[in-house]
Amino acid sequence: MRTRHALLALALALAAPAGAADYSTYSGKELYHRFCASCHGAGGEGNGPVASSFTVAVPDLTRIAQRHGGHFPDNWVYRVIDGRERLLSHGPRDMPVWGVELWREQGADVTAGERTRDAIGRLVEYLRGLQRERTPADASR
């Protein structure tokens, strides 16, 4: 259990900024690698460097659409990222759900908040682009 917590802390330290940062210029890919890849892997397949330390399997993000009947659920994915859709595997809503960090850095500035929503939207768009087509080998999964 200590090893798991240490690895999670390391992943968070590597992914989290030292202070409030402006993510408005980050591409979806940059956001993904900053906040998601340590658990979900560089290609989104659930094989990040800390994935093996968890007691639950880290989901393969390339199969989100497949798990939702062939449709990529943009709004659901957005809510997972910003913390409104609770996933037990993500732990408390403020860690490691990154939407909290993305919102925190913007404060009450409406224009900046809109840029943040755009940043989360870019991340959702990137995840949509990672989706794989269902293959015959997937039928056994």
C-alpha cells in the first residue's frame, strides 16, 4: 500500500505544476501527456508507468467509444475530466481528477475560464482522436 501511495505521489508531483499555470495554450496532446499519461500511458492504452501500482486496471482510453456502443461520449468524458462525473478509480474529486487544477488556475476571470473550458475541450478532442476501431480480436475482450 505504501508503494502504491508513493508511486501515486510521484506521478502527481511529475504531472502537477508547482503553482497555478495557464493551460490555455496547451494542445490536447500536451494536456494529455501532462495530466493523463502517467496512469493511462503515452498511447492511452492503460499502461502508464504507475498503472501497475493500482489494485484496479487502468482503463484503455482508446476504447472509450467501444465501451459506449460505438459512440464517443464527449459530454461524459468532459465531466470525468472536470470532476463532475465521479469515477471511484480517480479517488477524491480533487486528486487526481485534473479538472479541478484546470479550473483553479483561472479564478473568476470569465475570459480565462472560457479558455480553460477550451483546454478541457481540446483534451476531450484528443481522446476522441485516440479511439480505435473495433476489430475481430476485440470480440473476445
